[in-house]
Amino acid sequence: MLLLEPEQVNLKGVLRKYVRYWYLFVAAIAIFVGLAYLYLRYTTPEYLITSSLLIKDETRGPELTGNTIDNDFDVFKTSKNMNNEIEVLRSKSLMQRVLRELSLTTSYLVEGEVKYSEIYGEKVPINVVVKSLEKEAYSKNLTVYIKDKNNFELQDGEDVRTYQFGKEIKAPYGTFTVTAIPEAIGRYDKIVLKFNELDNLADSYISRLTIGPVNKDASVLSITLTDAVPERGKDVVNKLIEVYNKEAMEDKNSVASSTIKFVNERLQYLTKELTDVEKSVERYKQKNDVTDVSSEAQIYLQKESEYNKQLAEWGIQLDVLNSIESYLSKDQNQFELVPSTLSINDPTLLGLISQFNELQQERKRTLRTVQPNNPIIINLNDQLVNLRGNILENLRNIKRSLEITRQNLQASSSQYQSRKQQVPVMERELLEINRQQSIKEGLYLYLLQKREESAMSLVATVANSRVIDSAVAGDEPVKPRKGLIYILAVLFGLGLPFGLIFVKDALNDRVSTLKDVESGTTTPILGEISHKKSGNALVVTPDSRTPVAEQFRLIRANLQFAMLGKENKVLMVSSSMGGEGKTFFSINLGASLVLAGKRVVILDFDFRKPALLRNLDLPNDEGGITSYLSSNALSIHDVILPSRVMPELFVIGSGPVPENPSELMLLPKVGRLINELKEIFDYVIIDTSPVGQVADALALAPHADASIYIVRNNYTYKTQLSIIDDIYKKQKFNQPMIVVNDAQKEAGYAYGYGYNLKEPKKEWFTSNKQAKGTDVQYPG
């Protein structure tokens, strides 16, 4: 018996299965490539614009005469965080300002051969100045027809009106003015206007904007943008850098201006105080006629002078703190920047003031795009109120600390004063006046210096960044990528038919491969018959060498080996349902046995749908098996007919269709019929009804020495394999075996592999026939 062992996946067979549908792959590739061409034809290409920007990390202001101008003004120190700068460059408010300054709220389109194209810059013969727009304007497409240098027509749907260039147009959807560019007039006669909503346009550009450092150690940012109009993309990137630098300089100037304003207010107040102190000294000296200090008090005065110097320093700090506290307490300064803390070096106070100024700047930037009653502004106001309270509380704490220190210094100074009993009281009074004068003069000079430094810082303000490479557009579009689109089209063209064929095979519930048979039953497989292209029922003839004929010869040989040592005169052929090729197999198996020198008779026990005699072009008359079983007048020789197609091949037709075919199968006369035929013929082949539909084959099974079950490729259901598996396991048939009919080579069946089954040369067949006879003779 030939048992087909499990094989590994046959890639060649799998490929051959798909190659059968080559026309589907060709059609799918052609369709997808055509769609790709149309997509590329109608899709607007986008170009890549690139630029690079150096972010300066300035921890000091500009130097003047070798000294740092703002050494004590920490507010001017800037240490850049790259991530923060990237977010600022990508901010929506900054992009909106860029779009407004470039007047990109209006797009200009012209009609091309295939689609409308956008024009920009010098190509546009008109300019639209928008004053106000309603929401409905963003869904309109207005068409401008240029008549001459002075007049144009504006079409809004079906409404067409004539206007003059430069005249304001008031429409329900907005107010705007169309002006002409004389040098470009005549380039286009028809232009389509499309208004862009600023928020949506800014979001669109931000989504196409990419900003990132060139590497982790550099402070250089790479800026890239994709745009359908290269010139416009370059303008947007360059304007973005310009506006970014402009806003940074505005922030710096705002801080410097606030500081100058504060210093001027303090200088005005100190000028009056200093004048009063100087007049007091003048009056005191005139009144008491004081000209010099007594040499007797030099030793005590030296010590006292040291304490006075320290008291003067503490006094300056207390005065500065009082000035800042007074500045913060004024309501008109509620949303102004807090000036520098001057000589106060308390880190907590510095941190609070820095945070307060940052929130003030953030509030001013936010007010450019939102209303004062916006929740963001309200939240910032609350934070500013809390910070103002914290700063005032910190100032009071520092003042208390300075007051305690000053009291201690004054107590020490009093000790030396008590020792100056010989010093005239008027000298002491004069020193007190001079000390007040020294404090005022020191503070006055200090503020004068800081005002000049702030003014110079305001004038010397430079940009936060420097452009390394201005915006440049690529020569070739980056979207869509033609090569990638066509590759994807080919892949989809290959993948779609592949997927359809795969799904078709996955949903196929019929036997289509040899593995389907092997997985559905453990019944031995006797052999397989390939697809028969001719319409003749008989394919096995003495001179036939077709693949199908050779396969029947192979099945004949396999049958001999499978039944070696056993009696195999009676062979029963059945299947799951009609149309699987039982009769065709029975005729050609009988013919192959006749060619081996055997006498063979085929019995048509398919009483319900007899086909044996019809396939052999023999009349199905009153004779036959049913007549023989139901009448004693007929003998076995009366129903045996020669096949006419081959000597030694005989047939017995089914006869008239009976009313009770199942009961006839159970008659004892059936056994006597088969036994008598076994005495006359070498082989008796029984062609039965499908076992999956009626029980006739089960009734005849005891009379058969071997049973052949026909499974037809792409016809037999996979679920029907359980029928033969049940027969094999429960031994309902004697020696059951499977023959696969209509097997397809690409489905993984084994026939024809490595053999040339074409018709052999005549002289070869003749020489072999003389040497070995007509065919091989097997025992039995």
C-alpha cells in the first residue's frame, strides 16, 4: 500500500497555486499603479524648508570699559533653556503674529490644466487687505476677474459685481479692500480668493514645523517646515525667527524701562532730601561757628567712625528696602515689574522678585491674545497677588533683622560717645548731620550710576539668537514621494490578490489539498487521479500513456501490494455523494486490470442513479441486477454484457430502477451472484451508491474483499471525510482505502513529480512490448 508521508511546506507548490491567478496580480498592479499616477497627478507637492538658529546663552549683559554694566541687576542676566526656547518658537501666539505680519490670511489660487494652484509673492497681481471677517467668510470661494488696471469683477456664487481697486468692499461676510499691483497686472485674469482662519492656519503651520537641537551639546536649533509654496515657506521661517528675536528684545527693554522709571522716581525724592540735609549743615555751622574737629577726640572718633560706616551701610539697605516696599504697596504698580533689589543680596528675596517679574512678563504676553477676564489672566493675577504678599513679608523680615543689627551697632557707638565728654556737644551734633548727609549722598550716587547702566543696557539690547543659515527650500518636493508611492502601489497590487486568494482558500470547505485528506482521516491513501481533460469515460487503453492512464496503472500496482497474500477478487467503490467519479474510476480500474491479463466484470449497484452503461454507450434494458434479483427466470449469463471497449471487460447494468433498492441489497441472492461471478472472473468491481447519502454500500460491504472510497478534489466537503474515517475506525468496510480523484498538481499532490508522462516514442513501446509482453502480470 502506498502511504504518503507528511511533507514539509512545498514553496514551489504554494507559488504555483498563486501563479495560476497571474492575471489577477497583473490587473491589480495595473489598477493600483494607475491610482498612484492619478494621486501624484492631483496631489499638491510639498517642499522642505530648512534653517538653523544659534541660541545665545548670555549670563551677563554687554561689557562697558571692562566692567559688567548690570553686575548688580540680576534681572538682566539670561540663561537660556533650549527646551523653553523651542516651545516659544512653536507657540501659537508667535505663529499668529508671523501670519499677520506676512498677510497670509488670504490665499490666491489660479486654475491650471488639472487642478487649482496657489500663487504667492511677486506672482500675485492683486493684494487683499482684510479689515474684518465673519465666520462664514472662511467657507467662501470668491473669484476675481481683472478687467483692467482700475476695475475688477468679484463673483460670490451666482452674484457678480464690479468694483474699483483700492475701494473698500463691505459684504455680509466681512470688510476688505482689493488693491492692484501694476507690474503684475495681466499675468492672470482670473484669481480665486480663499480666506484663512488665523487659528486654524497657525495650527496647520505648527503641525508642519519641526524644531530641534542639531545635537545634545550644541545650542544650535534646526528649523524645518514643509509647504506647498517654497517662497512662502521661506518667508514664514525667516519671519518666525525675526518675530522671536523682536519679542525677546521687547521683554528685555520692558525690564530696563521699568527699572529706569523706578530709579528716576527715587532720584527725584532723594534730591529734595539731600538738599535739605546740606542746608541743615550750612545753618548749623553758621549758628555755632564750627570749622574743624578737635584733635582731642581723634582716638574715640576713629572707633565711632567705623561704627558709623557700618550704620551708614545698614541705613542704605534699610532705605532701599523701604523704597521697594513703598513701590510694591502702590496700586498703580500692581502689574508693573519689580525693580532690582540693588544692594540687597538675600537669595529668597531675589528668587521671589525674579519669579514675580517672570509672571508679569507672561501676563503681558498672554494679554496680547486673550481678554483680561480670561481664566488664564485671572489665575496669573492671583499668583501675582500671592507673590506680592510674600515679597512684602520677606522685606519686613529683612528690615527687622537689619534694625536689630543697627541697634547693636548704635549701642556700641554709644559706649564711645560716653567717653567723649570733652568733645563739644556741637561737634557731635554736627557729625550726626554729616552722617545723614553721607547716607543720602551715597544712595543718590548709587542710583545715578544704576540709571545710566540701565539706559545703556536699554540701548545695547541685542537679539537672543543669531541666524546661521537663512531659510532655504529644497529643489525637489518631499511630499508625495513618487518612488515610495509607486512601490506601495505595486505592493498593494500584489497583496490584494494574494489576500483574496488566501481568504478564498481559508473559506473553502471542500477538499483541495492532499493535507486536507490526511488531516481529515487516518484511512490509507491508495493513490490519486489527476484532472481528466478529455470527455471520454475510458482513458486506460492498450496504447495510452497519458498521466491519468499511468496513474490508474500505479493504483493497480498499489492495489496488488496492498492485498498481497489476501483474496481481493471483489472490490467495492463508493464515495460520500454523487459526482465524485465512482463510475469513471470503476471503468478505468477494470480496464487497467484487463490490460494486466485479468478477466474483470463491473457491477452497477447504484440502483437510484445508474451511470455505468450510459458511460459505455450500452443500453440499460430490462436486464440487469434488479431484474436478476427480482426474477428466477434470468441466469447470470443473461445479465452479463461485454463492454465493447476492451476484450475481457464485462459489465452488468443496474436494470430498471426498483421501488425498494435497499431491501434488494439484503437479499441472499446478492451473495450468490457475487460468488458465481468470482468463479468466472478474476476481479469483480462493485459500483455502489454514495455511502454518505444512502446505506446501500453498507449492505454490500460484507461481500467485498476491499473497499475503495473516492474523494474528489474541490468537490468533496471536508466534513464528509469523517464518514470514511468512521468506516475505517469501526471497520464497517473490509480493507478500506482512499483514491483522490481530480487531483491538482499545484494543490500539493504527488503525481507527475520528476516523471515525464508524455506519450512515448512508438519504437520504444514496440521494443518493450516484445521484451516483456503487453503488461506486467500480478498474482491473484
